[in-house]
Amino acid sequence: MPSSQEREVQCQNRDGLVAADEKAIDHSPLQIWKPKVHYQETDISNLSPGPSFVALTGRVANLLDQSTNSNPPQATMDHLEVLVKDNMGVILVLYPLHVVVTRLTVPKVRLRCSEMEHQLRLGQLVKVWTPHISIADYDTLASRRVSLFTWVFPAKDNSCYFQIQNESNRGAMCKTPLGYQGGKRLPGLITLKDFVNGRHEIMRPKILVCVNGVEKRRKEIVTKAELYIEVADVSVFDDTFEATLALRGRIALSAADWNRSETILLLSDPDLRIGEKSTICIKPGTHVDVDPSMSEAIWLRNFAQRLTKNEHINQLFPEGGNNSLHI
């Protein structure tokens, strides 16, 4: 009986999977990949649905784990939904991680398609090569706030690829928030205090916060799937309020790269959980800009660093998250 290392997962189509008894292919992002045809460098806002060899560059604005069942049900593919945005648009990129193959004649086999899951972080600069852009269905449009998506599955199609750019956290490329115009206030931007006090219910609110540190990092079990997921609670603030940002799943790993009183986050359309303390949550349609290029972000970082120098925020995060910062 062939082992899992001797199987390659191939697609019947964009919706289904089968297992083929061939040598497995490692398509790690660290592997050197060279395009065999010309790809047109295109801004996300200029993409059109249909077949076309295009290359796009943007930053990771959200990450979400999903599973897709084949039809007939021979395999289940675990994949990442990666929201990639540049200065003018956003697209959903679907990237496979594992395939669980189920057949009557062989045991269930879990195949690894990529090591991408251990490397992706919010705010990273990435480049995508794809031969086809698709129109998102109604559910995706409603929940993810995107109209276009593309599959990137190098194990099946060598004409597509996904690459994390070197030193991607540096520089200002693709860091301008959607809709931002220099010298003007970003539409929908409100203070953290207003957001917590009820204005989170307005249409797609935006909040700009500074990281004050990671309160807790832990693993929680998902009861139905009996799997553990990463969880990080991050203390954030602006000049009006303090709160906790709850990160669940792969996005929780991003907090390891954030610096206290330096990393600025622009959260577009986040959710709010009200309990003992105010907790901001990232939902599938939330866009996260890390260190966005905007004047308000520069002001908030300077504000945070002045507080640090004056030792006004060196105390522990207050229980209940209700206290404003004192200048």
C-alpha cells in the first residue's frame, strides 16, 4: 500500500479533489519558482474576471481556515482564505494546506500541500501569480466584502504561485488604507471609545489602535473538531480608551511580530464582544492594516511613545477594560 508520502493530490476541477498514486510534490513558498509565461502586473482594482495571466502584489489583511469537500466525497481540503489588499482593492486568495483523502480501500490519509500555514502573518507583503480570476458568489461577497477571488494550487497547476516577499514588513508599499486621501480623514474612522460605546453598529466602522502588549497566548480546543487553535489576547489603545483585541486561529501568530507602543493597527469593520471587558474581534470581512501609511497612524505612534517615556502606561492592563488613558 502506498504511503502518504507517495501520493499527490490533484484537482478534478475548482470544487473537487481526487487522490492520485504518484510521487508527492513539495510546493513550499521557499522553493524557487519561475514563471514560464508572461504575467501582466496588475493592481487589484483593475482585475477582471476570466482567464488571464496576471501578477498582483498586496498585503495580507485577514486569514481564515476553511475546508472544502469534494463531490463525490473522496477528500476534504483544508485551505486558507487570504484577503490580499493593495492601495486600491482587495481580493480573496484560496490556498490549500492539507488534503484528507478518504477511500473505502485505504485508511484516511492526511497530505500536506504546503508549509505556508506556518509563515503567513497579517501585514506581510505577498505576490500572487494566477491564470484565472473568478467572481465571488453572494455568500462570499456578503461575508468577506470581496467581489473577486482566485485559487492558488501549485500542486495541481504550475501556472499559479503565492510568495511571501523578503523583509515584507519593511517599506510603505501597499500600506495605504482603502479610500484614504492624504490630508483628509479616512471615511468611517472613529475613536476606540466611540466604537466600544455603541458606534460599532454603524456601517463598516474603522478604528486605529496601538499595540500595548500581548496579555495572553494559549491554545483552545474546538469541541466539534477536537482540534486546538491558537488564541492571543492583545491589549490595544488609542488616546481615548483601552480594550482587548482577540485573535483566534492562524492570525494569532501575527501578534508575535508586533511591538509595544510602536505597531499600529487599522481595523476596518471589526466586531465587538461585550462582557467583563471590551473585546474587539476579527470577523471574516474585517480588514487589518498593519502600520498603515496615514497621518493619524504617525500621530498615534508618537502619542504612544510619549506615554511610554513618561511611564504612564507601564501598569498592568486594567480588569474590565473600562479605563481611559491618562495623559
